[in-house]
Amino acid sequence: MSQNSIDSLLTETRRFAPDPAFVADRVAGPELSERAAEDRLGYWADRARELHWHTPFQTVLDWSNPPFAKWFADGTLNVAYNCLDRHVLAGNGDRVAIHWEGEPGDSRSITYAELTAEVKRAANALAALGVGQGDRVAIYMPVVPEAVVAMLAVARLGAVHSVVFGGFSAESLRARIEDAEAKLVITADGGYRKGKVFPLKATVDAALEGETSVEHVVVVKRGGNEVAWTEGRDLWWDEAMADADLDHEARGFEAENPLFILYTSGTTGKPKGILHTSGGYLTQAAATHHDVFDLHPETDVYWCTADIGWVTGHSYVVYGPLANGATQLMYEGTPDTPHPGRWWELIEKYRVTILYTAPTAIRSFMKLGRQIPQGFDLSSIRLLGSVGEPINPEAWVWYRDIIGGGDTPIVDTWWQTETGAIMISALPGVTTLKPGSAQVPQPGVTIDILADDGTRVDPPNGGLLTVREPWPSMLRGIWGDPERFVETYWEKFRDQGWRYFAGDGAHVDEDGDIWLLGRIDDVMNVSGHRLSTTEIESALVGNPMVAEAAVVGASDETTGQAVVAFVIVKQSHREEHSDEEFVQLLRGHVSQAIGAIARPRDVYIVTELPKTRSGKIMRRLLRDVAEGRAIGDTTTLADTSVMQIISDKLRTGA
Ligand code: WTA
């Protein structure tokens, strides 16, 4: 975050007390925190018992080998059964689970009974292809109901899914398939985005060239685009489903059976495969979805706009809402297709009551103007959520006023791929809201702000956000790399009793409310997506024309941060293109290597990079230039004239 937005956070004084009508009908009150404060493990055991267990657990937490936690380890359950069969057996089979809307305007409403039947069939189809407990299945799909069916079918078999966001390149997909040694890939021919079909199957084909662990590719028909076919390896989803048995009995798996791997950017070039398991994950995803969104499953229509390729799509599109028997909206496309009011039209059409989205989306709607949402009936909205990055108070107030009609509570939820579920958020109808603050740890979650040396930081000073005690939905490891797991998250505050180090800066105010201040490491947050500076730098230097590259996250009005790259072209290639051509080529190169989300907003072709005498690139100075600020202290540079040369060049474009 820029200094300006931090300053405005620190001076924010607006307060919004809960509305009495909301309080009267809330699903979660202060009693939850009281219970958790008295007996934290007992509290989590209560929440876990809200699920269906094939075999009840006796032990709650095993923390005898930190930082490797086990929750509810002697119990068994089936995650898919909890999201499906359970609701049908309780008499709610006719309730709509998913109202799905495709970008071109086609739609489907699927009840819990129908979704259960589809998942049973899909589980049989996958089992017939040899998928069993522990096998990894990669899912590379648009936001269509089959993506949810695929995830749940994998879960039902006790296998492990690795969903890869459909915007990632073939190279990124291949790296993830290889790391997890996936046996099967589920994809679609293509999906709709911005009025066009984007191909997915072709990217899978490219990712699987040469040696691979993948035996089969199952293809959902969605885009209708032409696809290449590898006989014996590829099969259509519809045909596999048509051949499959209808009935499938869900068996119980151990609570610690792996449920999914989800790759996220870290501080090095290699993405980390974050591993989540079953019982604890589902417990916290369901409990937080229920409490934080004040879910009334009989009447609410909930909409989380995240793609299933991100953790928000896992916990708050698939597992949390379905475990709670919620009715939700899923939308395939972009917010501005075919017109900039598409989201508001959908809210009006489905009478959405709860909307969960990201600050970057809110800021881009603000830019378009309030007239667009005001052209639709948004009166069904009664709760708003935010996730992915700190929300600036201006966007918060606009969200409440324009989308929420001036009186709707907003929950700003802080969490991470690693935490699996919401950790810090207001409880609506309980917490007095403060724009810009994520506010309070959820019941059963303990947070401390520590200084670099492990001492506690007192309000109002800032420090590092840590989690004091294990929580049910915590990551269980990094796939195939236990050392990196320990080193990244636990080593730093090991002597403070193995506290989890989140990588975010934060401070607590006098009331105990938590304010997030952004990442403290080389991870950027672009439109709520995590990107690693190192990963983009290595993509750039992977281009044969590039000698050196440095990447920074510069603050951006809409996307929060934007990728800005400083690149030195090799002497031998300098004459081949003009600077503008290099810029276009290199932006395209990053898209190709990682995916369009990583494409730099700006590329500057320079002849030097600012380095310390020990050769470390001083990104802080590059960020100053990228954000148009006066350049900070350059005295530690090996060559102090470098920054002058770079900023002169940027200013004159010479
Ligand atoms: C940031 C997304 C401030 C934070 C669920 C975290 C936030 C990273 C918030 C995780 C929030 C997420 N306020 N910052 N409400 N929510 N973040 O893994 O820096 O994609 O570490 O998980 O996003 O991003 P991830």
C-alpha cells in the first residue's frame, strides 16, 4: 500500500454500530467468542460436530510435533457427503444449490438433489478411470457447474484436487501438474470471457507435451470451439458420465486425508503447493461462512464472485456454502460483458442478498460511476463482504452507500490460501464497523502482532501479523517440501512457541481492532491476486534478449498494486528493436510464461539497475520511481548516479 492510503487508514474515524433489526435476526452472537475464550478446543470440537462424521472423533488437536498439526485425527468423514447427500437426506433436496449464469446469458439452476446425483455419477466415472484415494487430479476450467461437480467428485473418492486458474499459461499449468504428479486432468474445450471463447483444452495439450504423469484428460463441452484430440488419452465428460453408474456410496476418510493442493506465489520463483486436509478445513470453512455472512440458508441468495481457481473460490464458493446448504449464484464471465451493469443486473435477477467480492472490483465500479448500479434494483442486498487486500475507507463507504443502500453491514475478511478460511473479520450484528479495518479475530482464532525480534507490539504501533495457536483449517504443509513449509511460516517465531508468520504487516488500535498494512515481503497483490516479484523476474530473464530484470509492485488506483518491470536488454540485442517494441514483446512474454494476470503494467528499458555494494537490487528505489515519488536515500548504492540516470530516462522517455 502507498504511504497515502496507510495515512488515510490511520486517521479513519467513522463508526457504524449494528442495526437493531439485524441484531434481532443474526445467526451468530457474542456467545461464540465467549465459549471460545473459555475453551478454545471445546469450541472447535462443537463446530466440527455440526458436520456429519462417519466415525466421531475423540481427540481434537494433536500438536505434539509442531508445526505439523492434526485436527480431529481419529474421526472419519466424507467431505462431499457433507456438502450434498446430507442436505438431501434432511429433506432439502429441492433447494437450489447453484443458480449458474453463463456469460452469453444461458443459465441453469441446480438443486441439491440434482447436484448430488451428478457428483455421484462423476465419482463413478473418475473411479472407472482409476482415480482413488490420494491420487491427484488437476482441474483447469472456467466457472461452470461441472467445475464444482469435478471438485466434489474428487473429494468424494478421497482423492486430491489441484485447481489451476484458467488464466494461467501452459507453462504454469505444466509446472503445477508436474509438481503434484497429477494422474488426470479435467478441463473444458473453452470458456467465455469478454464476449469471446478462450481455449482451455489447447493449453492443456501444450502443457502435456512430452513425458507426463497424466493418463487421461476429461473434457467438458462448453465453448464449442474446435479441439485437438489424443486418442486413448482424451475423453468427453458427457460420454464418461453417460457410461457411469448412478449410485455411489460415500465412504468415510480420515479427517487428515488430503483434500486439495492449491498453488500460490511465494517469495521465490517457484509457486508453493499449499496442502489442505478434510475435517479441520471443512469445519472452519463452514463455520466462518455461516457466521461471517450471517447465513440464513432457507432465504438467502449468496454470491461470491471469486473464480474457483483461487482459495476464495474453494472455501466460499464450493466448500463453505455447500456444507451449509446455501443457495448461491455462480457467474462465468467478466463484470463488464456485455455491458458494465452486468453484476447489478444479476443481483436484481436472482435477488442476491449477500455479495462477497474484492476491493479492486469495487474501485473499478467506482470509476465507472454510481449511475450504473443505480440503474438496477439492489434492494435485496443485506450484507456485503470484501476480501483479497485492504479496502480503502473511500471504497468501503461507496460500497455501503451505493451497493448496500447506505445501511448494509460490510465484513472485511482477512485470510490467506494458507489459512484456508477467514481468520479476521467483523461479525455482522455484533461488531461496530470501522471502514478499512478487518477488525477482530474469529472465535477460536488467536492473533498477535509481533516485532521482528518476537516481542509483542503494543497499540498503536505496527508489526508483523502472527497466529498464536493452530487453527483447524490451517495448511498442513507445502506439497513435497516440508522444509520450505517450516522455513517460510514457522522458523521466524519458533522460539515464541511456534507462531505462524503470515507475511503481512498490521497494527491493533485501542479497541483491539486489527488494521492490515499489506505484505512485508516480495509478494505483490495485484487485483487481489498474489504474484511474486521473483517469479516475474525469472520469467523476464528467461527471455534470451534480457540481461537483467527487477520487478516491483507499484501502487495503483484500481488494482491496488501493479507490476512494474525494469529491464536491461543484452548489448547484443539492443539494436534489434525500438524501446516500444521491447516493451510490447516483454509484456507478451510474461503473459505467455505465467499468465495474463502477471503481465506488467509498465516495462522500462534501462541500462543499469540500482544495486548495493553487495549486489542486491534496491527495489525500494525503483518503487519510488514507479510511483512518481522523490527518490529516497541512495547512499548505500554502489553507484549513486544510477537512479538519476533511470529517473531522467523515465521522465524524458529517452
Ligand atoms: C491479502 C486470499 C488486507 C494479505 C483470501 C494476505 C488482505 C493475502 C485481506 C492472501 C484483507 C487478503 N485485508 N489484506 N481483508 N485479504 N489479504 O492467499 O496480504 O490469495 O496475505 O488469499 O492477501 O492472499 P491469498
